[in-house]
Amino acid sequence: MNLSYLLDPAHWDFSDGSIPMLIVSHLWYVLLSLAIGTVVALPIGLWIGHTGRGSFLAINAGNAGRSLPTLGLLMLMVTLLGLGLTPVLIALTVLVIPPVLTSAYAGIRNLDHRVVDAAKGVGMRPWQVLTKVELPMALPVLMSGFRSAALQVVATATVAAAVGLNGLGRLLIDGLAVNDYSRVLAGAIVVAVLAVVLDLILALAQRWVVSPGLSKR
Amino acid sequence: MTTYLSNNWDTVLTALEQHIWLALLPVVIGLVAALPIGYLGVRFPWLYHPLVNVCGVLYSIPSLALFVFLPVILGTKILSPLNIVVALTIYTVALLARTVADGLKAVDPLVVQSATAMGYRRFRRLTDVELPVALPVILAGLRVATVANISLVSVGALIGVGGLGQLFTRGFQLFYVEPIVVGIVLSVLLAGLADLIIVLLGRLITPWIRFQEAAS
């Protein structure tokens, strides 16, 4: 086991199956499923948090989603729908929805009640209360849910290679198939670095979007 | 579905049994290991941030990579269940050490001071006061770790040891939906059941929470 595969310039030349191309396809899976999952889960989470209706769903969605085995879901989808981007996106989106939904709900629910009452008291409409008060104040919690979803998806997107698709899992699966541990190590390192870098970017984004009044800067 | 189950009952049962062992053994070992590690993160505040970061990085290593590497590092056979157990223990510790530290940190300082004033030494104060007060947080983390482990075990099927995950790979290779669905359903049921057991156990060992809720 050594770093030879990772450091070999021949594996960084942007040809098919090279590390940069695998990073691109990996990121593509990750970003698409994060986007779809957020578009689906965020409105539901905000609505449940805002109205207080259906909180049972929001609380239990987290554990229910986590308990679905991604590999099984992916293999089921590929068996039903055939090989392609859709099965991967379905399997990964299922990972994104629970943390985003639960954190959106929790972020709004745990707000100081007096703030929301004050917003209503100064004459804000429900929509304004949600967009101008509840959502901005729930952002720190919401962002931490989104970041944990992102971390999980980056690590889990490797299973796409198990059904013959791309992504950094290729290095793991192919390396294992030919007993090339240096290739497996390269895959593991690149995925871990990708996860850390993505988390750093999201941490910066969080500093930028969260109101200074909340983060006390 | 029922014909598949009746024809392959033994296979499914063996896979389920292996799944339970592979998922839950790491939870127990991980909890035992995470308690002292989490405590160190509170006892020595400068350790807290490095601890959180190391846990985060450990958790971002893909499970597949960890399953493949452990034989090389531990010298075990690639088909040894030990690889899965050690890998999931690492994830469990990464998740729980932080939860334990956060739970202990959140204990009201007044409670700690009162205990000290009543004559509790550091160790007894930890086991008799701080840990019980932090229990709800730790149990919440334990639920997450247990459910995550149960769904992660199946990835082990890609290297040949994966409990119910073997039903996934078999179904996938034969292009046969039934075993995959059976595997998913059993895995989800198992996770739900384990989660329920922890919740009930938690109620049993933290009776004061119910009194607090009734009082407020």
C-alpha cells in the first residue's frame, strides 16, 4: 500500500477514468442530489416548522431516511430502471432529504417564541414572518443539517461504482478487483479531501449567509 | 415475494443474524470507547476542537474504503467479519465521542457546583451526576449511530461480508428484484426495532425526564 497511484501524473491527465474526471462525475452526483433533496425537503421542513402541523413526520423522517440502506436502494433502482444517472440520484437524494427536512423544522421550532410573536405584532404577514424572521434565524441550524447531508453524500456516492457507474468509487471497486491497494488508497484519500474541502466551502457560505446579528460577529 | 421467502428462508435468516451481529457489536464497543474519549474532550477544553475535527474526518472516509483497507492494516483476511466490526466501531466512536462531549458540556454548571459542594469527588461526580444528566443527549446520539450502522453493514456485501447486503448483491447480479426488496424491508424493520428499543430503554433509565415533563 503506497501513494504511487495517487502521485502518478498519468492518472491526472483528464482522460477517461483519470482522477480529475472521476472527481467531476463524483461532484456531479453529489451536487445534483443535494440540489434535488433540498428543493424537495426545504419547503416541507419550513412549512412544518412554521405551522407546527405534521411535526411527527419531521421528527421521524430523520431516522427513517437513515435506516434505508443506500446500496440496496441503488441496486433496486438499477434493477427496475436500468443503468443511468436516475437510480444514483434517487438513492442519494433519499440521504439528503431527512437531515435537511429535520433541521429546517428544528431550526424554526426552537426559535424564541417572543421573536415570532413580535414579528406578528408589528404587522408582518405569515409569509413575511417566515421569510424575514424564521428562515434567517433558523439558518445556523439549517446549514449544519445541510453540511452533514453533504458530508454523507460525498462519502456514500462511492457506491455508484458498485453498479458500474462512475464517481470516485471506481478507484475503490476497480482497485479492489485487481488487488491494487494503492488505487484504493488514492480513492479513499481523494474522497476524504473532497469532503473536507466541501465542508470548508459550506462553512464559509454559512458565515456569509447567516446574519451578523445571529453569529455575534 | 412470499415464494422467494419460503424458498430461501434459511439464507435470509442467516443473513439477518449476521447483520444483527455486525451492526450491534460495534455500537456496544463504540459506546464504551466513546465515553472516556468524550470525557477527555471536556476535561481538557483544548482537546475539544481537535476531537471534533478528527471525528468529522473519520466519518467522511467512505465505508467501502475502510472495509477494504482494514485487512491490510489489521492483517485479517478480506472475508473476515472482523473488518466490518472494526470499521463500524470507528464510525460509532467518531459519532458518539462528540455527542458525549457535547452532552457533558451542556450539563448546567450549577448542578456540577452543587454536587462538588455536597462532597462529590471528580469520578463519582461524573458517574453519579454528570453522566446521568447528559444521558438524553448521549441516547439521541446512540440512536443515530445504531440506525446508521444497520444501514451501513450492507455495504460490506461488496467485499463479501454484509449480512442482508448479500441479498442486494445477489438480486443485482441475477437481475431479480425480490431478494433486494426483502433485504431492504428487513434492514429498515431491524433499524426501527433497534431504535424503539433504545427509546424505551432510555425512558426506563431516565425516569426523572417524565416527571420534569409532567411538572412543566
